[in-house]
Amino acid sequence: MGFVWCVVRWFVQTGSGRQRWNILGAVDVVTHKIHTVMNDTYITSTQVCEMLRKLAAESTLPITIVLDNARYQRCKLVMNTASELGIELLFLPTYSPNLNLIERLWKLVKKRSLRIRYLPNFDAFREALIKGIEDLNENGQKELATLMAPNFQSFKDLPILKR
């Protein structure tokens, strides 16, 4: 069906323009605290190093960070900074966002902050995201505990059906 007929015409407001807001995030899988570095340009190795320093300053335990394979995460600057701070970097296989727990968090943040709401301008959009993350840090611990459980299906020891 190419169209829908109705008596009253509905107009849905949408945002206009294109502005950038980047959030580099990390979640502590034990405490479920969300750490972020935000900017309105691009995420580069500089922001990753800023995140590493922030995490190292807030932790007394050894840190292992799970990363995807973005170029800016595998560069010498990031590797040297992690080594300097005693942080272990664990890289996921290429094209496996389903193994990255942070993707679950971003889905939840979008659901709680942006869905089914009209945000009239970029500042309202940015504020909704920041408040959504802050609210999860303060009041979303139960939801994060179930969401951030490292439950992944393993294909080892599965019976293989033969035809």
C-alpha cells in the first residue's frame, strides 16, 4: 500500500539541520557505573586517551577495557597510554557489535531519552541524552544489572544434527 487514507491529516514534527554530538562511553560491568567523554567534533585517539586517564584515576583495581576495532582505538598513542596506565585493552573480533556490551547501553539510552519525543532543537537533544545517562547512573542500577550481564551464547559442545 503506497498511501493511507484518513479524514484528518497528521503532521509529525521532526528536527531539522545536522549537528554532531559524540559520546564515548564505558560501563563498569561490576558497579554498572557509566563513564563518558563527550564532544561536538569527532571521537579520536585523544578522546580515547582522555577516557583511559579518567578510568585509571577512578579505579584502584586492574582495568581491562573491551573495545571494537576502530582505528582510533588501535593506534600507538592509545596503546602507549594504556600501557603507561596499566590498562589491558581487549579487542573484539571485527564486525561483532553483538559482543559489545556498550551497544546494549546505547540502545537503552536512546530508548529512554529520545524515543517518542519531539525535541525542538539540538540543545534539547543533547540535554536529553546527558540527562538520560545521568539518570541511568543514579536510578537505573537494576535495569543495567540485567542489561549488562555478560551472557553470550557459546557454540562449544552443541550437538550437531546430521541429515
